[in-house]
Amino acid sequence: MPPQGPIFIIGSGPMIGSHVARLFAEHGFEHLALFSRSTSNLSRDASFVTSAVPSASVHTYEADVTDHGGLSAALEKAVSEISVPEVVLYNAARINFGMFGQYSSEDIVEDFKIPNLGLYTTASKLLPHLQALAKSHPDAHPALFVTSGAIIHQPFAPVFSLSMAKAAQANMTKLLAEENKDIVHVALVTVSGQVSMEEKEANPPNVASKFWELYEQRRGSWDFEIKCGW
């Protein structure tokens, strides 16, 4: 059965987000929704996908994941314009270098909100749709995937704030996975190190392939976490 799609990618960008979009388009997802704060980035990422798959219909939405109301509205608009997603990827984060004591309280709150408030908003709005899809289309693969990192297992002092925030996000993701067991595939791809095209394993195409690997897993044999670059 061909993929039903579409896929929603919250936190599109030149590395993981756009490469996941491109790979899923190459595997038959006809409709893709990209979300980012930057309209120029959205335009670039959409072109990156359609240059490889001209038939793909890429919809773009400007949204700030730290703005609960704005992100909620963008997600609702995408559902109304495209359809209920089959796959959701939450990929938003920022790398804010600093040791303990080097952050302002505002920095710590912002670093928490991007991976956590944004994921909470996304899950609140889209998980009910994914749950309904699981019931109405048993052959579909409804999924909520999250980009994570090795710091959830081994905190890294030079990104003290991000280490705390991503650990909280991993816990939220695990809770969502437990609550949606055998209904929606909730899972992490944890990437070790900096993602770049020069990396042997932590390069965007390879990281994207891990999300496709999760998508292809059948109910009853779902992984919660796939590691990349370890």
C-alpha cells in the first residue's frame, strides 16, 4: 500500500528537516508541510524537495514554536488545507553554547521552550488526528518522530542549557510513546555530534534514513529510539 501521507515537519532547515522531507517525497509522499520561523528558509527547503521530486506538493507555514497560539494556528491551517498528517517530525531546537552560570534566565527559558513547549503544542494538536487515523486506516503508519541527541544520555557541559532541555523533551516523548502504545508510533532519532555533510554517519541523508527506517516498522515491532553516529 502506498504511503498515505502527508508528512508535517516542524522545524524545517537545510540539514535534517529538508532531507527528511526530500526522502519521504522520494518514497511517495505527495504532500509535505514545512514549518519554520523563516520564510526564506522555507522557500529554500521547498525548492530542495521539488528539485528532486517535481511532483511533490510542498506547503510552507511560517511559525515560531515558542508561540503556542501561533504554532497551533499554523498546524490547524495545514490540516485544513492539506489533510490530516500520517507522519509528524518535530525537529526544532537551537544550540546555545555555554557552561553552567553563563546563561541568563531568559536563555534557559528559551532553550526549554523550543524543544518542549513546541513539542507539547504539536502533540496536543496533532496526536488526536494520528490516533483517529490509526483507527480509521489500520494499514497506515501514524507516527510522531522527534529529533534528539546523545546528550539525553550523556549531558555535555558546553551546552548545559540544551542538555537540560533535551532531557526533558526525551522524557515527554517517552510518556507520549507509553500513552500511545500500539496506536501511534512515537519515537526518537538520537544523533551524536554535530550534523554536517562531512560527517560519516551524522550527515543529513543518513539521519533522514533513520526516520524512514522508523516509518517502515510494523506495529508490534516499533523501536522507541534509533541512534545515529554513535
